[in-house]
Amino acid sequence: MSEFSTETVAALTDAGWRPRRSVNVEAWRTHFEAEGCVMSPAAEEFLSRFGGLDVRISGAGLERAREPFDLEPMLCDGEEDRFVELSQLMKRDLFPIGVFGGLRYFLGIDENAEVYLIETDVRSFGRMPDAMDAMILGRMPVRVEVAN
């Protein structure tokens, strides 16, 4: 029994994912930790399983349109200050994991494996593994209040 829906497994498989996939995360850790971002064990586990996948989906979703996302943290290069500031405001270790909807939104994950959509506000897709299903099936992320 998979931790993901059948549709999610199909989309991930199309992007090159396989069960027990493992990629080296050290280059991402080194780059972003030098800029103040903390790679939590949850971020390390997520990126070792899914880092580098480019998920090409579209069409109607359950609650919103399904949009492509690219789990390449280096697409967040130059936005480290945003992740560091949000980490401080949210009191979480928020680590960049990629982009969503082309390059319109950034994706981050915290130490509790909660996946966030970041632009001018912050929204949550929930915790893994539900977050992956939410992104692929087109569920609406929930707005997160961030104290200034």
C-alpha cells in the first residue's frame, strides 16, 4: 500500500521518482545553510526522496487547477533572506525545496514536514505525505498567519 494516491504515484513516476529513491542533498545543504537556512531532518528526507523531480501536471484539480512544480531547491537561489525571515517569524526551520506554478511561487518545508507555498503570503499544503497528494491532486493550500 502506497503512502500516496494512485494519481500521485503516477505523476511522481512520470517525473522519474521510484520508491526508495535517494539523491545526495549535500550541495543544497551547503549552499543554503551558508545563507542561514537550516536543513532539518524532515527537509533532508524530503529532498533525498524527491529533490530534482520536475512534476509536469495541469488540468482541473479537486479544489483548484493542478499546476506544475519543480523540486529543485536551487530555483530558490537568491531568496534565502525570504526563507530566513519567514523561519524567524514562523518560529520554524523553513528550507527551500523548489518552485510551484512555473516560477510564480516558492516551496519550502519545515522541521515537521509541512510544505508551504510562498509568495506575498504563506499557505500550507499540510504535512507529508498528504502535502504531495494536495499539490498533485489540486487541493487548495490553507493560508498561514505570519506575525510581523
